[in-house]
Amino acid sequence: MSETTAHAQSQTVHAQTHTGQQHPIRLYLFVWGLLFVLSALSYMVDYLGIQGYLRWTLILVFMMLKAGLIVAVFMHMAWERLALVYAILLPPLLVLVFVALMVSEADYTIFTRLAFFGAAP
């Protein structure tokens, strides 16, 4: 009987000491502020009328920074094991590589069609 009581006491002590991972609220407020600033900068790109490749580069950079902050802090990926981070982040990166390969092949295809068939449909 004493073994059962000792085991139960050790379980309650373990449950009391392990309450979970707590992050300071200051971190979440700071990230929320950064997201607000990045959204304002993204809006300013449109408001200032920036055009061309600079516009799309800035919009994509701000988008990736916001997505990275959300994934790292709010989805707790910054504190996960490296294997889990690779399992979640590596497939989208590979999809982007495949998209880049398809874009280069599309350019080659349109070039050969124009070279052999001419510009008229």
C-alpha cells in the first residue's frame, strides 16, 4: 500500500513541476507590433505608388517576413526540434524549386514555339 501512495505522490509532484512551456507576453506583443509595422509598410508600397519589380519584391519580402514571424512565434516553430522544422518547412521550399524549374521550362517552350512557328497564332 505504501508503494502505491509513494507512486501517487511522485506523480502529483511531477504534475505540479511540469506545467508546460510559458513564453512572456512581451514576446507576443513585440511580434504583434512587428506584424503591424510590416503590414503598414506593405500598405505604403501601394500608397506611394511604387511600380515594377521593386513593388513586387517589397510586397513579397514583407509577406515572407510576416509569415515567418507567425510560423516561428505563434505556431511555436522556433522552439521545436530541428527535424520537425525540416518536416514542415522543407516541402514548401521544394515546391518553390519545382515552380522555378517549370517557369524556366515555360520560357524555353515559348521561345521554341516563337522560333519555329513565328509570332502570329
